Amino acid sequence: MTMILIGLGAGGCSFSRNGSNGPFAKADEGDFTGSIARLAKDAAPTETDLAFARNAASDVLSKGDKDSSQHWENPQTGARGSVTPIAQSYAAEDGRKCRDFLASYVNGNTESWLQGAGCQSSHGRWEIHTLKPWRS
């Protein structure tokens, strides 16, 4: 009899009818649960990963669209993600137009979020002044 795996909803869970554990899946030490794992110390974004994310953030903020995202990828490390502006723009203390954003970070089995903010320079280019791990 062949082994049958059945996915349960969108949660990605499965079980095997022929498994030695009955209808329950056995998790190994390396298995991840939950939708977003915290950044491990050895899986933190590199400076070049952050540079790619900053460039994508600057590009998507310059579009000014309410519902847009910008993909980014670092071919050297394999890290990738997307940047999405959140909320409306606001005026900074110095009068510059600023906007907050979230950036996804995916590298191998590591998935996390970064939060950031950028402000428009006097030349019209968006400069990213913060980009750090997201704290919910």
C-alpha cells in the first residue's frame, strides 16, 4: 500500500496513514512551525541584503502608489523579499515627506520581517533612514 499524505487546510500540516506514529506527524529538531520564524543570529541579513532591500524601498516609495510592492533579491546570498509601504506619508520635523514600510526577508528556511522608514530628499529621491528587524 502506498503512503498517502493529506494536507489539512492552508496550514500546511500533513499526516501519513502508514506512518509508525499513526495519524500524527513527528516533528524533527530542524522543523519550523508558525508562519514567520524569528531571525536566528546566523541567518541575519547581511549588509548587501539590506542594501538590496533599501534600493527596493526607495523605488517603491518613489512610485507613491497606495497598494504597491517592490520585489528584491540578492543573487550573492540567495536572500529575497518584497517591500510594501504602509500607512500614509507624513511630514517629519524638518518638513520632509516620510513614509513607513515593511520588508519581507527570506533566506533558505529563514523568514522574517523588517520595518523601515524613508524620507524624500530635496532632490526628490527617497532616502531610507531606518531598516531593522520588525518588533510586533
